[in-house]
Amino acid sequence: MTDKDFKALMELAARKLEEAKTMSKKEAILSLNSAGILTKKGKFMKPYAELEKLVPPKQ
């Protein structure tokens, strides 16, 4: 990876981080679902089950 590639990747990551900061809860869940982290019902997929401990319970 060249320095130019690395810089482009870092800029992309910064843009995506800014987008994530303005996402609604529904958009965030859909994004995590499309990444294979959450099921359609909002539960963590088996490889990510440990993350359940970090999420506050629904009220």
C-alpha cells in the first residue's frame, strides 16, 4: 500500500465516521445488519455475541 493509498483510506474512514455520527438508530441497525453483525431482529450474530454485554438493556 502506498502512502497515497493509505491517505485515501484514512480520508474515507474519516468520512464514514462522520456519517455514522449522524445516523438514526434505525440506520445504524440496518448498517450493522448489512455488515453481518446484527440479525434482522437486532440481535448480535454468534461471532459478535460478546458485544451484547456492552449494550445497555432496552427499557
